[in-house]
Amino acid sequence: MEVKIGSSVLELVQGDITEQDTGAIVNAANRALLGGGGVDGAIHRAAGPELLDECRTLGGCDTGDAVITRGYKLKARYVIHTVGPVYRGANPSTERLLESAYRRSLEVARAKGIRSLAFPSISTGAYGYPLEEAAPVALRTVIKFLRAHPEIERVRFVLYSPADLRAFEKALG
């Protein structure tokens, strides 16, 4: 699914984020930035050990913030690492942290001159954020940013499963 947001394009696809050829891919990282399970582990494995070496120099990342590294063996030139919140029930502060993780990733991309990026669904795996709650937050935050910053030409949400894709399509509808 693809929609125009001003002069930018927002895409929803099912696939593997490590295979994306965008300027950057976003990693749903943990605060240590030293790899883990899910998307984080897959990105570290695909990028190679140099990614972990660079991440060790960064000193971690706070929840809701984002940092950037090179992409190494990935098709994407950069990896933007962001830390989403752990879900412990519906809570405005948790939602604000999830919004911040998406917004800060876009701000980091913009500052680096990156015109296209691919996001996973942040915090909806091991961190337990329900897809039906997270998808509208993710989409609303990205759409608002794209309307204000047309220099970001393409944002692709790469959803791992058909159920994940359906949740985002429903939220976008």
C-alpha cells in the first residue's frame, strides 16, 4: 500500500527490513545498542560485526531517542537505532515515548540528508506494545513529520507478518 503525503510517499509492505534499499533502515534497538533479538538481532547479523563495534562507541541510547551508524553489509547506507518504550498498559507517557522514537529517527535522518528510510513496527515485539495501539501512533507521527519536512521523500514501514501489515493498513485507512 502506498499513499502520498504532500510530495512524500508513505509505504506499507510486508518483508524483511534488512533487505531494504532505502538510505537508512531503523533499528528497534535496546538501550545498550549491543544487539538482541527480533529486528535488532536480525539487523546486527545482516550488517556484520562492524556494526556492533561502532555501537559500542556510542554509549547507549535513551528510550525515545535515536542515534545513527553506518550500515556496513546492509543495502541501506545507514542504520538509525531508536529505543521504543516497554509497554505496561495504555499510558500517555508511553505513547509520547513511542512518538518520540519515530520523530527522533526522522529528525536524525533529516539532519544527515537521508531522503528515504524504512521503519519496523517499534516496540511491538518483545516490548509488548499492542499493534492496534502502536500502528496509529506510528502513522500519525510519521505523517505529521512528512507534512512539515518534504525533503524526506519516502518512508516505508516494513512489517514482518501479514497480521502486522493488516494492523497498519487498518490504522492508515
